[in-house]
Amino acid sequence: MASENLDPLATTSLENRLRGLVLASNPPSDARTSSDQSPRTSRRRPNQAERRQLSSQLSVPFDPRPHYQQAHRDVRYNPQHFDHSHYRHPPQTANSSLQQEGNTRTYFHQRSLYDPGSSQPNRRHGPTSGDVASQAEFLGALCYRVVSQSEIDVAEIGEKETFRRHIEAICRHVISIHDPQQQIPAESVELKCFGSLSSGFATKASDMDLGLLSPLSMPQLDAADSPIPRLLEKAFLDAGLGARLLPRARVPIIKLCQRPSEPLLQSLIAERQKWERGEKNCGQDLADDEHETASPVRGVQASNHTGFDADPSSHTEAQDENGEEGSYQLQQGADSSLLSYYALAKRVLRRAGGRDVTISNHHEFTDSDWSILDGVCEAFVHGLSDPLLQESLAKYPSLSFQPIRSLPNHRSLLGVYTQIEGEQLVQRWENWSAKEVLQSFQAQTDQALATWNRIQSTSTIGVDPVSFNRELQLALEKIKLIPSFQLLLLEQGQHEDLAQYYARAKVILFNLRRASGGSSDAVQQLFVRQYVSGTAQKDLRIMLSKMVDNYNGQVDFEIVSLWHKGLHMSRRLEKGIKQEKLSDSQAANAKEYISLLQSSPCKILTGPADYKFVIPVPPEAVELVMSVRELHRLITVSSQPRDKFRDPLEFPTTGAGVQCDINFSAHLALHNTALLRCYSFTDSRVRPMVLFVKHWAKIRGINSGYRGTLSSYGYVLMVLHYLVNVAKPFVCPNLQQLAPPPPPNPSMAEVEATICCRGCNVRFWRDEHQIMHLAAANQLNGNGESIGHLLRGFFEYYAHNGIMSTGLAKGFDWGRDVLSLRTQGGLLTKQEKHWTGAKTVLEQQGGNAASTRQADQTPSRDKPSKKGAEVKEVRHRYLFAIEDPFELDHNVARTVTHHGIVSIRDEFRRAWRIIRNVQGGRSQEELLQNAKDAHEEVMDPFLKLMDDIHGPVRTWITKDRGRGTG
């Protein structure tokens, strides 16, 4: 990238600002500075816990890391000349007496500090300098090994560049001949590399991100009506490349691979032909981080064919009757579950521009919000398929949807769903003839149902529907905790493993027996019948029912569960034989083993008062059973659902040559890449640290925006935030804060190149040569910590939000904070950004119509047509918030789901636990253990099922211990 031409005055000003930042970043020389010299963070009186901690700590914890003057470092990281000693033995330096300026949030008055390790027996007073040095040495050595093994080599970069030139030539040809009237010169079309390959943060086998620029094309390439993306997709397929357009991603992209297998290429061609025929829903478009389909707003019909959560038997409408605002119609299908119907109602609410009320947003609700929500709630009740359930619900004032004694009667959709679910459960209980057997729970049942009816009859629920929701949920949970109701609800989930179903059923049986004072034949018989009727697979349910009937229901539950397991194993083996997964000899063994499963069960003791039944393995069958155990990689017994993120057209990780994504709206991405590239030049430690964190996130399975976690770009911003704003002194200056003033009369080209792009401020200090020169002269920062120390601080910062062990910063507050790299101090609050709850935005689409010809009139975003504009429902989540450096309304972490944020935070806590327990440079656990391998260490479901049927191999017996049916 070209350097900026700065006049002498501007250069002097920049040097002065840098000098001030470096000096201000050095920590105080005396950790015990008197309180009147330190900024006060709070005047409140310490609480009891803080007073106890104050009395237990007579001296203030100090930063045990040695401070030193940063030694001269190479500007670019070079693994061939990697100085391993730099990781372990940082030199010493004198402290600066100047206090830090800028982010007062990360500087704390020296008083009693929280020690995250104080709860451990031998770590009461925090880590010693020796502990910290040992932990840093461990991380430094680990980082050296990881970076040396994962860094991309020159040959791979050359291969990717050759492929880029090849597809750039195809792009130029397609665009230049598409519309002869435009006369677009081929040379004006560019395919520019951005992302990790350009920023310097690429690893081996990194995909290549490419931005296609054609400034003379009209309409622009990223416009909804541009035919270019589809034309390029066809050209790539015709050239024998693997190509697939994902038009429903945040920005349209083409996924491309160099050498697709023949089956993959034919599948991609077939997918393209589906689009050409005008077939809807072709492809799964998994690059869309929400995977949501076209979504109408009020006035637009929505059927079950448009949603991933729709039930085939469900139908729902969200429409205005006679043009009246606030009137809705929903209808539950006859075979639709309540949960599926609720999911459809939530989608209708979002499409209508509404949202459900929660504890975090209720104070923001306007009359319009309540009008939409109340209308959908009322339609939700009126659309129930069960008329008796509707009649039962109508008697409650809370579901009248009319003001009660001049008080509002607002409702929450979740609360209405809870009421319907509870009332449905009560109806089932009242109609269950078998409940007479369970008299032991009558008093508990009567009390729980009375509480439920009292809450539903409340007439003031509309004043505070959120609190009413909590009361409803607590009351319903109390009902569900009654063993008799648990038995009523006993049913195997669609994707619930047999072992999980059995374990859950056994707990219920234990609770029933304990309440009935021991064994009861009537309870046992009822339980067995309920277990069998709750079996998910219809054929197994019918067979089990017949087997139980042969004993008039008087059969031990353990025997029934063994029958269930044996039948399940037999069906899976028969399926494997039918699908020709087994060789002839394996199939013969499987058939013989199925016959063995029909043997009489044998009772064995598993504890002082516990037992189970197994199918014994006679000596002559040991070899047979052992051979069947070898089939565990060929036969699937798990009932787990298909991975919803698995894309049948997804490119393989290896064997397909170079892979890349072509982006049609990469203007801001190119500026983002330039910013990250300049940050990589500010210090030689930046690049290896980023590579290590990316490797850690990938190997721990938390590095995929498609799967609800965080993208690599997000982790890069997390690292830079730490190095710019948390490390003391800072490692990297804030390049956006150091942006030089714009030239007096910039041309349009200069404005787009360095000042403003797509309405975003893209100014930052982007003079690469000047940055490298100052970094080589050791003039950009005063931080000389080893990479090991920096990594230790990084993981501690994100692991907890208490004061860090250095005493100089507070950990990241995941629930409150927004990472903002551009901001001085690096943090904003979600409240400031108005990122306090998930929001749904309707974005108009049009690039995936079945023809490249577009309609003359595009429906207005404010008033979509009755037929439905081509729009996409985009879900913005703020569970984790990272502000894009330029596109300030874009949350880089918007793809992070609830499960994703839990996984990410758990992994940071795990990493910090391992790091702080390092002793002598060794860890008790493997920090970089592959999460997939760890998951596979859990016993294979096939082998576990065989152990459940026969008992563990070591316990196989032939001696008869109570042969029979019990």
C-alpha cells in the first residue's frame, strides 16, 4: 500500500502524539501511590465482602511481571529466525512515573484487589512472580510451536495467486462482454485479495477472500438486480471449477474451489439448473448466518414452506383484514405440535415488525409495540386447533385481551404459550384414567393445580406481564416436577438416544417407588405401559407392546428396557445389511448376532440393592460378539439429528485445491484489511499472537460464524483490543486515533481511498513504511513483555470480569461491554450503542430471482406488495458485541448464539484455569486439545449399547443367575 505524503508539520505533530502516548502508557513506578494521587473510581462505602478482603490483605498486590525497556525487534515475524529466548527472559526496564491518560476504565486505584485464584486452597494471595514467569514461559513455548507449524509458506501463497489471476481473467471476460453498450474495459475489472492473506494473519490452508471491483458496471455488482453474480457462477462451472452463489448471505458471495470432485461438480451444476428452472429454496445457503428465508411483513401471507421451523401440517397467516392495522390471523395445523405453532407465531410477530416483551426491553415498549404484540397473542390463542382447549382458556381474564377494570391487559407471547402448555397438560391429567393408581401424589397435585388456577385467574397481569410470566413458569415447573406428571409426560424425544430415554425413565420410576413406599405392582405395570407407549419408533413400539401383553403387563421394567435395546440394535444391523454397508462375512456375523439377541435375559447385581438384566454371552459366542463390536464405525445407533449446519454442497476441507470466496461488496472489507495489516506492522509480537489465538479458537471449535460462534475476524479484533487498550504499556497505538488530517481539497478518488467509503469514516494512520520505520526504531511503544506474558493477560482478561492479577485492569464484562477498536479506551456499553436486545431487520433482496431480468417496479420497503417482496429476515444478536472499526452499526459478533456465547466463555475460562495451574512450565491439561477428539473420547454409542445389552466385556458370564423373566 502506498505511503501517505505528510508535510513536515503533520509529521512533527504525529511524532509528538506518539511520544505522548508512549509516555502516558507506562504504568506508575510506585504501586503504593497514595490515594490522593490516584483517580478515584468510586466513593461508595465498601460492602461486607470487600471489607473482609481489605482486612485480609495488608499490602496491595503488585504487578509481578518484570518491566523492561523493549529490545530491538524485527519488524516482521520470521519463524526461521524465531528468538525463543524472547518468550522466556524479558529484559528489565525502569518504570515511568507518568500516569496513564485516556481509558480510566482500565486503570484502578490501588486498593484491595480481586484475586480470581483466591478460592483455591494454596493460591490465597494471588500468583507470585515465579508463577507468572512459569505460565508465560509455557505459553511462549506453545506459541512458538504453533506458529512455526501453522504459518503459511511462500509456495502456497504463490499457488493461490496463480489461481486468483486465472479467475480474474474469467471475471474480466464475462463482465466486458455482458453488455456491449457499456463498453467496460477488461482492465477496469479487478479481483483484489483481502482478509487474512492480505493482512498477514493467514495460516496454512486458509481460504482466500477476494473482492470483485468493477466501478464502471451499472448496476453495481452488489445491487439486487445485477445479473453478474449468476453469470459468473455459470462461467466458473463451465470452466470446470466448483462454484456456488450464496445470494442470501450478508453480502452476496460466490464460493469457489479449484478442483472439485466429479460428484461435487455435478451436484453444483444440478443446483444451478434448479435455479434456472425457477425452483424455490434451491440450496441451503448456509453462509447466511441466520439461514432464514424470504420473510413477509404485515399484509403478506406466510406459509409453512418458507421457514426452517415450520411444521408440514401447519399453516399461518399474518395479514390485515380489510386493511385494518393490528388484525392478525393464525391457524394451527391439525397435526402440528404446540411448540411448532409457537415458533410460527414468533416469526409472524417478527415479520409484523414486533417483538416479545422481556425484562430487558419492557421499558422501551411503545403503544405500537403493544398493539402488534397483543394482536399476535390474541390470534395465537384463537388459531389453536383444539376447540376444547380454546374453550378452557377463554374462562381466564388474562386471556380475554380486553382491558380489565380500566387496567391494561397486555400479554407476552411467551406467557401465552406457557398458559396454553400448562392448560394442555392439566387437560391431559384430568382425562388420564390411570391417575387413580397414583394416589400417593394427590395432595401435592391438588396444591400445584390450585396455584396454577389462581395465577391464571389474576386480573392485573397486564400491568407487569414480565413478572406474570415468571409466576406462570414457576407454577408450571412445580407441576412438571411431580412424579405422576413426569410419568404422564414420559415420551422419547424425536432425537433422544435410547440410553437417555432409559436413564430418564429410571429416575421417574425411582421417584414413584419412593413415594409409594416400595414396589407396587400397579405402579410398575402402569409405568411399563407408559414407557412402551412413549417409544419414538413406531415399529419398536408395536413389538414391545405385544411382548408386554404376552405377560399381561406383569414384567420387570429392566427386562422391557433390555428388549427395547435388543430390538433397536437388531433394526440398526438389519438396516446396515440392507444398505450394503457390510461385507458378506460381516453381514453373516450380524445375522447370527441378531439371533443371539433373542436369547433369554439373565439377572445380575449392579449394587447392594440394584440389578439389571443382560443377554449372556456363552463361551462359544465370544468371538462372534467381539467381531460385531468391530462394526461400530459402520453402524449408527445414535438417534441424534442431522447436523443442521451440514451443507450437502459444502466443499471438502482437503482435496479440492485452492478455495476462495468472491465478494461483490468488498469496499469496506479492503479498508478493514488495510487497517489490520498496519496493526501487524506496529510490533513483531502482533502477528504470532493473532495466529496463536486463531489456532486455539479453531481447535477448540469456537471459530465459525456459520455455527453460532465467532469468525476469525472477530478474534483478531479481540486480540487487537487487548494489545491497544488493556496491555500496559500498550503494544499497539490506536491507528484510528492517530489518523492524519485530510488534505485541504481532496479529489473524489482520495476521499474514497482514505477518508470516506460507503458513508463510513475510514481514516486511520495507514503509512506502512513510516509505521515499520518507527517500529524498527522501537519508538511506537514502551512495552517489552514477552508473547507469553501478553497471551497470559489476554486469556485472563476475557476469562472473568474481576480485577486482573496485575492490578492494572479489569476483565471484560461480556454482558455490558462493546469492544470498539476505534474508540479511545476501546470500550463502549451496549446501552450506549442501543445494542440491548436481539433485533430483526427486513432487508430487501432481489438477486436470486429466476431470471436475470428484473421487474420495472421494485416494491417499497415500507409497503411491500401483497404478493410479498423478496426480503430477507436478518437477526441481529448482541449477546457478544464487537463494533466494526468502520461500519459502526455492524456487530461483528452478531452470529454468536446463546449456545455460542456459552461455549466461547467456557473456553476462555478453561484456558485460564489451565494457564494459572501451570507449574514448572507444564500444564495438567492440554490447552490445545482438539475439541473434536475430546468429544470422540466419550464411548462410542454402538459399543455402549452393546455393553448395556451384555454388560462390560470383563463381566461376561455363562453362569445362570436367575434366568427368566423375573
